[in-house]
Amino acid sequence: MGKILEKEAFGLAAKDESGILSPFSFSRRETGDKDVRFKVLFCGICHTDLSMAKNEWGFTTYPLVPGHEIVGVVTEVGAKVTKFNAGDKVGVGYMAGSCRSCDSCSDGEENYCPKMVLTSGAKDFDDTMTHGGYSDHMVCAEDFIIRIPDNLPLDGAAPLLCAGVTVYSPMKYHGLDKPGMHIGVVGLGGLGHVAVKFAKAIGTKVTVISTSERKRDEAVNRLGADAFLVSRDPKQMEDAMETMDGIIDTVSATHPLLPLLGLLKNKGKLVMVGAPAEPLELPVMPLIFGRKMVVGSMVGGIKETQEMVDLAGKHNITADIELISADYVNTAMERLAKADVKYRFVIDVANTMKPTP
């Protein structure tokens, strides 16, 4: 196909620390030889989008077009692209580039590359700023494009590109993906509900760990968890001591780690994928006496992300979403700040995001 020169794009951008998003026009780069251009159909809203829009981490550059759970249909490919064709269902997740030469990149862990380029709000190798998926179309290097299985609905598949791989990657890396293992999932939100689905798909026993009984029915009867544990109930916690091979902790609020460490078997792993703003207290004695580990994990590499999406296609795994229009995004952000969503907002970009007359 012929090359499209630099093309006007439109979307929603935060212009200051209020985090309020408003219409914004900008230019996407021309389609390079190894680039894929696609029409954005849906984009998930991650809590990271909210944090970046409000500059909660102190490094946001405005204007910011958020969005890194992006899916759509290919409209053009560069002359040297070999993996994709016009009409393919594709997506882009948390990253849009890396150095491709460091040890992390060589190991297929581009997500840990020191020069990783975030899909939204980062400086690209050409010194331009990246703009995310709250926009009508995307251009991205072929090597950072994910193919979406034809059987998955694109709106429900979008959050898998961040939430899905965030929970799948540590299961795979830390050997917690063996049938018959016992996995705990702390928190039943955007990350936690997807963690339950993947853990069940790979054949593990899954226990959801929450602070109250409120989500028991949801966890067990709808999502299929094998058990539900109230972390504030001493009797329930005592009965579950030293029964779990690993725990995926998705909670971003400050919470105690000692009770969770007690649930692990010797050599068990507590994997932190939530990001509390304040430091957590880490008791060392349980680690020493049980050779237990507390580790962190962030999204996943491209190969791993494709593997995760293919597994989702095999087992028909999607995120539970609330589909919203573009003009509802600011309200959705307010609700997200209150954890008032079940479990992921997804913007209907193609049908509702229109350029300002």
C-alpha cells in the first residue's frame, strides 16, 4: 500500500494537573517502512491514565493524550512490514518502543528496557512525544503490535493489553502457572478479576483474598474462584495458613503484608503488581524462616503479551467492562478514582470520538 504522509489526528488530552480531558488535535507521524497504522476502535481506561493526567507521579508532560489499552483494525502497513495486513485486528499496550539491544530486550523483556518508550506521554527516539489511544488512530512499529484473535470481542479484549499481561506475566515467570497449584489473588478489581480468569484457565486452584464478604458471591459464583478469604477474619486466615504456592497482590492502597506472607507455603512468592503510593512495611522474619519471596512485576514483554492474548482467545477470556462514550471520560475518571467501576471502563472511540467542528 502507498505511504500516508504525516496525518492529522484527534482525541482527548489533559492540558494541566486538573486532569480534565478535552478535545485535542495533533499529528501522527507518517507510516514508516516498519510501521503499522490502525484505526482505533476501543481504548481501555487504566488507573495509570488517571495518575498521569493529574501528574500524580511528577513527570507528566502536557498536553497528554492517555491510553495504552488500544485495539482497532489495520488501515495501512509499511513497505517492510511482514506480520500484518490491512484489515487485521490488532492492539498496542503499555509500550511502543525500546532500544532492542540491551539484555532485557534480548530476553524478550522490553518492558524492563531502560529506554522503553511508553505508549502515552513519553519522548520517542525522534524526540517527539507519544500520544496514546484516546484518539482516532495510531501508528506504531510492527514489533510492538499485538495480534488480537478473531474470536475475541475487541472492547473486552482491550484491557488485556495492560491488566491481562500484568497478572499473566508473573504467573508465567515465577512458575505459578502449573495445574494444581494454589494461587491467591488479593483484590477483585480491574487486575484481580482478570487474574482469577487466567489462573483458572491454566488449571490452578484460586482463592480470592478481600477485606470483606461483599465480593464473595461475585468471586466464587460468577468468576469461578475456588475459595474466598476475608483478610480481616482471624479464623479464616488461620485456617488458610501456609496453603498457597503464590499470591498475586493487585491492591494499590496501603495494606499489611504480614498476613499475606503467612498464607504462603515455604518457598512461596508474594508478587506485587499494585502500586501503593506510600511505602509498605515488610517483615523480614517470615521471609527468612520460610524462604519466602516478595517480588514486583510490571506488565510484560511483547512475546509474552502475544502469548497471553492467544491464551485468552483459546479460553474466551475478556475483561468485564463498562463501555462508555468519549464525552463520558471525565466522569469515568472521577468514578475510577473512587473505584466505582466493574471492572474496567472502555471508550467506544470509533463511534463516539469525533473531531470538534
